[in-house]
Amino acid sequence: MIKDIYKRSVPEELTRRYILPTRIVWQSQDLVQNKSGDELLISKSHQSALQNLSCCILKYEDMPSGILLDFGCELNGGIRITVNETSESKPVRLRIRFGESVSEAMGQPNNNHAMHDSIVEAPWLGTFEFGNTGFRFVRVDIVDKNTFIEIKQLCAVLVFRDLEYKGKFECNDERLNKIWQTGAYTVHLNMQEYLWDGLKRDRLVWLGDMHPEVMTINYVFGNNQIVPQSLDFVKDITPLPKWINEIPSYSLWWILVQKDWYMYQGDIKYLKNQRSYLLGLIDQLLGYINESNQEILPNQRFLDWPTTGDKNALDGGLQAMMILAFKAGAWLCKHLQEFSEEQKCLDAVARLSRIKPIDTHRKQAIAIMALANMLDSEKTNNLLSAEPCDGISTFFGYYILQAHSLIYNYQEALDIIRDYWGAMLDLGATTFWEDFDIAWKDSSRIDEIVPLGKKDFHIEYGKGCYKSTRHSLCHGWASGPTAWLSEHVLGFQPLEPGSKKLLIKPELADLNWAKGTFPTPYGKVTVSHEKDKHGQVHTIIEKPDDIEIIKKDNIKNKGLEKIVS
């Protein structure tokens, strides 16, 4: 029998862990009085028992009992409830609400993409599991009058990939350390069966969202098959001439992700398997450049949510994205020895680059145009440095940071990370959000019942498809600072496929020291950078024998103490 089961089964790539709640956020008055809710904070076995053991007792006499639990951080999965006695030894109905914020769990969560608000039957003398979503908070209420239930234990079931954090980052600013870790954890949770955009929603493989996620994976986890599996999944369900995710720019992102994945991981066999689709997509994109050298990509024209409907931002941003995609396509074709296609891409870059940049105040479009060399350093600095945190989105925030790096504004980039992503931490975030406007920073924390006079961040804000509690509070595209800090503060910048040749170019700005590791296909590279009293940075590097290190000196970073193989 067991052999037959194995033949028909599929191995599970995910791991489960049981997590106890860390605190009670709210409970009905009867639980306050009898203190039985505290029983749910105590570690116990999952085994039901006939004996009269200490339990949390929910009952419905005059008013229904209810309790809101905090599991301490964002999780993926559901809950496991162990029940002893129930009224009349029969199943009892419970209302279970999941929330990424207190407000969501205390309100009426929607059931898009996963069940967040349900009435379920709990067994007498049994254990059951319920839920599969992203959450931190769970509220449980008894539903029917004249019933009761003894809950022996209620724990979260965390479902995740058990991965080593091969990449590391640490510096003398603890706020930056926490931001790096939070970005890494945000992507980690979204590494489920495939690489998802968000944990609560949409739980889909969106190619644009994937690029910041893949860069974070490159710097934290290294080579992981979830990336090629996810790339192939969307490619296989999107035969040309269809656009990936039905969004033309997301087909551009497919090329950019392929380029960065090959640069960091160097899997030429995988790249060769993309040859046919890549060449076909390049030829398709060439048809979307008009005689005036402008891109004419069809609807849906999309950069990110805040720029939706802004024609100038979309026209300028998509022109720049076409340039970047054709540059990446040329590089990939060169490594595939498809030299005629490489030249087609280079010719397209030259044509597209003749267009004068379109005026826009949107930092997202400005950043991507700067990265495509459509703007000079002075103009880029003037446009991005005006109220630096205003108008940033969590998705394109990564490219805004990259544009600051392009013009050597490392200090401003660090300050943006502290102020913008740090503001989410100040509001109780344990993962980074689908979107955030710096104007929201004075609203209520997500881990508290909203105080009088405070704006409810998760109920009152949001736009587009993420109004109110549809707003995802664990979105992988928001992880950009994790990759950026490893790339620019630690200075890890691959120069050849597979990171075989690695530029070490640390930019400490106002930091005194920084250290960390970078995973490559040949093993980990470790660096330690420290300023002396004159501001000169001294660097120690430990590396595998197969990695060639290039150290670029500049005025502030002259010292290379030693390289250890």
C-alpha cells in the first residue's frame, strides 16, 4: 500500500511549524473576568483529552465570547485548534477572521484570493486546521447562542521554505539592519510553491513584481529553483504573441529578470532553454517601435500603481524600459552567440535613445529614465532630490535607490531607506507593504486598536486595486533595500555570469562599518569594511578560490587590507 501511495504522490517542498500567539490584543468581557484567554499563550500538547484541563472557554450566553490573538509577525498558513469539551458533545460553530492588521481581523476581511472571514465547525474532542493565507492576527468568536467550547490550544501553522539565509548584512545602524532583515523575510514568505507577489493577495506569479524579489533572492538565498520554475510557469502559459500577465511591460521584465538571473547564477543550460522564446519576444518587441523611434506598446500600459493613468510618466517610463530590455536582450544574445539578434537589439537601443526624455514629476519614471541613460546626472539629482520620500512607491522605490546610486547620491539613498521603509517599521510592519505613501506615517500602528484621533492606515488608505484591507502588507516587490544595501553598502557587484568576477565597491556614506556575505555558485564571499579616523575605508575579503575580486578605489574607499581565499 505505502509503495503505491508514494508512486502517486508529489513530494512537498514546504515545511510546517507551529507558532504560539505572543499576546492577546482584545478579548470579550467574560474572558477578561475569568482570564481563561491566557491559556492560549501557554505551550501544550495538541492532544484532546476527557480530563478537565485548563482551557480557554468561549461561550454564548447574553453575549458571544471572542478573542483576538497576535502571533508576533506576518506568517503564511492557517491555524490549528485543539478542542476538549463542547456543548452537548457536538460540533460548535466559530467565526474565524485572519488579518494582517488588527483592524482587518477586527473588521470584515474580504475573501479575495484566500478565505479570511469564515464560519467553521469545530469538533468535539478533536483537532482541526483551517486557513491558508498571509496573516499576523486571528480573531475567533463563538457563533450560536447557548453553546460553549473549551479550546485547549490555538496555534498558527507556518508554511514556508526552510532556507538558509546565506547572504548577510550588518552595520552600525540597527535601523538599516532591521530593514535588510525585513525585506529578506518578506521575500522568503512569498517563496511558496512559486514566487508570489503577495502573501494575502494576489498569491500569483507577476513578472514585474518578481524583479526586486529575484534581486533579493540573489543577495540572500542565492540559487534557488523557485526562480526558474516561476519564470517558466508564466512563459509556458503565455505563448507569443501574448504578453506576460497580459501587461506588455511585464514581458520586458521577463527579459530583465533573465539577464540578472544569468549574471548572478550563471546557469547557461537554463538560459539556452529560453533561446526560442527570447528571440521571438525580441522580434515581437521590435514591431512596437514606430518611425519616430517611440515605443508604441499597447494597453495595458503599466509601470506601477501610483503612475496609472499618468500619460507622461507612462510614455517616458515605458520608453526607458524598452531601452533597458533591449540592452539586456543584446547581452543575453551575445552569451547565446546569437550575434545577428544582438545587433538588432543594439540598433533598437540606439533608435529608442534618440527620443528626448518626457517631462514628468513622477519619481518612478524619472528613475527608470535615468537608469536608461535618458537623463543627465544634474537633472536626475534635481528631480529625485526634491522632497526625496514624496511620491515613492514600494515597487519602484528600488529603482529610485538605484538611480541615486547612479549619480553617487549614496547618502540620500540611505536616508530614504531609513525614512520611507523605516516608517513602515514604525507603524508595526514585520514585512514590507504593497504600497506606502510617506504622508501616511502618522496614522495608527497596524498592531493596535486604532486610538481616538488617529487615522486607520489599513481601513482608510489605499487606491487602485488595493483599497482598504485588500492592501497587501507582505509584498515581495517592496524588498528593494535588502538587495540595494548588499549591492552598494557591502559593494557586491557581479561583472561576469555566475558572479565569477566580482567587483567590491563599498559605499558607507555616514556609516562607520558594515560587514556581510554574498552567496555565489562557488560559495560565499565575506567582506568587512571599516572607516578609520580619517574616513578611509579598510576592507577585508574572504572568498572561494574560483572567484576573482576586482576592487575599485575611489576617494573615500582606498584601503584594501587583504583578500583571503
